[in-house]
Amino acid sequence: MQSHAQNAYTVAQFCAKYKVHRSTFYRNLKRGLMPPVIKIGSSTRILREDEEAWIESAKAKSIPFSDRL
């Protein structure tokens, strides 16, 4: 069984991975443009499964390059 640390990112880790400033992350979170967060004690985390769903959602909303021409 994996620990929470392996199943989730801290906000700092997520922001570093996607090169997003922390304030931009929270602003876009309020707009529904980021994966949901959970609280574990005093720590805010993003579950990897929510990250994957967020990526899939973004892919589904994107326009294929061939359709842009």
C-alpha cells in the first residue's frame, strides 16, 4: 500500500511540475480550472488520480491540431 505522500502532491510540488505560480494555482482553483485539493492535517494536497482526471479533461476540451487549420 502506498503512503499519502506517494499518492498526492503538495501544492508546491504540483506548481513546480506544471510551472505555475502558487498564486495562479489558487486563483485558477477558485475558477474550477485546477484539480481539486484535499486537506491532510494542515497540509493541502492534490491527489494523483485527480491530476490525471484534470489532464484527461483538458485533453477532451482541446481542439485537435488538424482541426485548427
